[in-house]
Amino acid sequence: MDNSITEPLISNDTVVFGLLAFALGFIFYTSSIKTGFWRKFYSIVPAVLMCYLLPAILASSGLISDETSKLYFMASRYLLPAALVLMTLSIDLKAIANLGSKAIIMFLTGSVGIIIGGPLAILLVSIFSPETVGGNDFDAIWRGLSTIAGSWIGGGANQAAMLEIFQYNPEKYGGMVLIDIVVANVWMAIILLGVGKTKKIDKWLKADTSAIETLKIKVTEFTEKITRVPTLNDYMIMLCLAFSAVGIAHFFGDAISAYLSSNIEAISDKKSFLSFLGSAFFWMVVIATTIGIALSFTKAKNYEGAGASKIGGMFIYILVATIGMKMDLGKVLENPGLIAIGFIWITIHAALLILVAKLIKAPYFFLAVGSQANVGGAASAPVVAAEFHPSLTSVGVLLAVLGYVVGTGGALLCAYLMEIASSVH
């Protein structure tokens, strides 16, 4: 990937943000039309997927570019933690605990699928195209793929840790980011297409969905009981709660990560599976989620009735649009061999999830959210959970946080297995 950044037609972030807001508004307006062309269109293509695709089309056409924009940074550092607070504000931990162990089992199955999927994909591709999985020293393909493992088990923080540890050639790193985004988004599209067929899938899996239904009813009843017409006062207090928490999460996140990195060798050593504890982003997500959960034990949980999680959802969709900007659809076929590795990898992850879901009779919801908590992290697990039912968003948030915890250790194991797989020719 060459380092020269081609200047997009629009590089002013204020204008780019306006375009993204227009795209989101257009999608939400057209998806609310229940007749004619748009009804048919959205019965095939989920609206959430369009929220990724439209910005990707704008970026691919050279109109806007993620490379010159700071919007993703703004959305992931300001709006994501605020959304995590607003979405966990009314969390019912007891009801989530009643979901049982299947949610955790499916999440861990997803992690294992990625750990073994990487090396198996390398072995399979090396049979047909050994040069695709080769490379020496810091150009070695397995080093680059380790960053995808970090992203798919944990998230951005774990991905950055893998880049630090294995020192993959920065000039070629863009290609790995592309595989990560393309394959992860295609997989997310498949999961979202399945949401519309949840009942059929659950029937095939012979799944018991009673605990999920109970949680839905409980949360919906609570929301209905406290729903009110929000006042300016309500909005200002929610703004205060959300962004004070963002400030606290950043302040302590930076302080904790700096302290741990400078005082504990295992954390400052990027090769350690504890290195994720040195990431300020990891601490920011954990602190914001913890503040949200803490607020759920206070009267603040009643702000759900004034639309707290809806505002959180709005922030998440802005983040989704900025993630879409990262996807250059034109580059998808530049390195078909590597894209093939990505798809084989995610297929192994999916196959293992389906197998275990069938064995333990886990509902499709656990399969979908368990997978997204790995592959998509805090940005997309809540979005997928909310597609099933808005009351299930917090399950996605909690599992995504778990993803950050196991991310670096899992990705390191995957990377060492991929190194072994690469040397088998």
C-alpha cells in the first residue's frame, strides 16, 4: 500500500459529518416506509447494513476519505463511551444472569473459532497458493494476519497491540485492515440477514428461547412503566451523565494505562498477553460500561423512560457510519488470495458456532451476539443485539467488554499457531 494519500473531493470534516448525517437520515426515513419499493428493498437488505454501505460507497467514489478524516476518532472516543453509559443505564443484571451460561459458551466458541480458523485458513490456502501465505521477516503474512486476529477476538486496542508485537510492515498494513473490514462486514451482513429468520433458525437449532423472551418482557414492561415525554431538563441531565462519564473514563483510562505500562513489566511488554491492560481505549470502554452499570442501581435508570438508550443508539449509528468510511470497495479484489484467507477463516468461525449452537441448543441470538462481540467488538455487538430487540442491547455491550479481555491472549495464541502453519510447506 503506498503512503501517498489521494486527497478526497471533500476533506472538511464538518461537511463530511453532514453527508454522513444525511445518509443515516435517508436510510432511517426510507426504512420506515412500509409500502412499495422500499419495503421490498429493506426486507432483503437490513437498514443497519446500509448504514455501513452508503458511507463505504461515498469513500470508494473518492468523495470522502477516512484517511483525511478525524470523524472515526471522534465517534469512537467521544460517542462510543457515551453510548455505552446510556445503553447500560437501565441494565437488569439479574435478568441477564438468568440467560444462563449459553451466552458465555457461544462467545468463547466464537473466540476459539477465530484462534483455530487463522492457522487452518493458512494451511488450506498454502495448498493452492503458497506465495499468498509466505513472506519473510516483517513482511511475513502471518504477522499481518495476527492484527486481524487481535481485531476479531477483541477490538481496535488488541489489533494495535498485535501490530506492536509482531511489527508487520506498516506499508502493507493497510491491506490487512481492508481484509478485516471487508470480511467482518460481509459476515455481519449475513448475521443481520439471519435476524429476520430468527424463529426458523431457532426451530432448526431446537433452541429454548424462554429466558430471552422473559428478559424482553421484563425490560419492555419496565420501559413502558417509566416512559414519559422528555423535557429539556431530561436531555441536559442525560448529556451530563453521558459526557461526564466520558470525561471520567478518559481521565482514569489514560492514568491507569500509563501507570500500569510504566510500573508492570508484563503489561509494558507488548509480547505479553496482559499487554491489553496498557491500552487507554480498553480502560475507557471498561470504565464507561462500569459507570453505566453503577448508575443502573440508582434513580438514573429511570432516564431510560426519557429515551436514554435511543440517544445511545443514535451515537452508535454515527460510529457505524464512520466505520463504513474505512471500507474502500474498489480495493476488495486487489489481493484475492488474502481476501480468500479472510473468508475461509470467518467460515471456520461460523461453522464452529453453528455446530456448538446445535449441540447445546443455543438460540440464534447467542450465536449472533457471541460472534459479533468477538468480530465487531463494542461498536457492533450492541447494534446486532438491538436488531433482535432494543431491550437486548446491554447483552451485546457486556459480551463485547469480555472480548477485549480475552482479545490479546487469544490473538497471541492464534498468531503463534499461524506462524507454525506458515512454515509448513
